[in-house]
Amino acid sequence: SPNQHPFLAIVAHYVTNDGKLEELLIDFREIVGEHSGENMAEEVWTTLELYGLNNEDRVPAPADDWEDLPELIPA
């Protein structure tokens, strides 16, 4: 960002019971410390845990910088 404060928007995408694709901004977090894949992944996992979305059925998929976020891929 122009003010040198990095932020990470976390958006949930889901399909409703009637088949409509929806999206919802569930968090907008400032990245504290190094702007690394590891720190961004930590912010994503923290948000997923907050909403109870951190199980094996749900895999985060970054919209950009995928190659910089291998930490998001479950082992």
C-alpha cells in the first residue's frame, strides 16, 4: 500500500443451497513484520480458525502470489 502498511484481504467464496456463487469479506488484516508467505499464511490460518473453517474439507486458495504461499497448502 502507498502508506507502507501491508494488508491482507481474506474472502470466503461459497455456493448457496440454490446454487448461487457468493463471496464475503471475512477479514482484512494488517501484516505485522516481514511481508512473507509465512506471515501471510499465518494470518489466513488465524482467520480460518476464528471462523471454524480450518478443517480438511476446506483449502485456502490465494487469488494471486500463489507461488509465494506454499505454506497454505496442507501437507
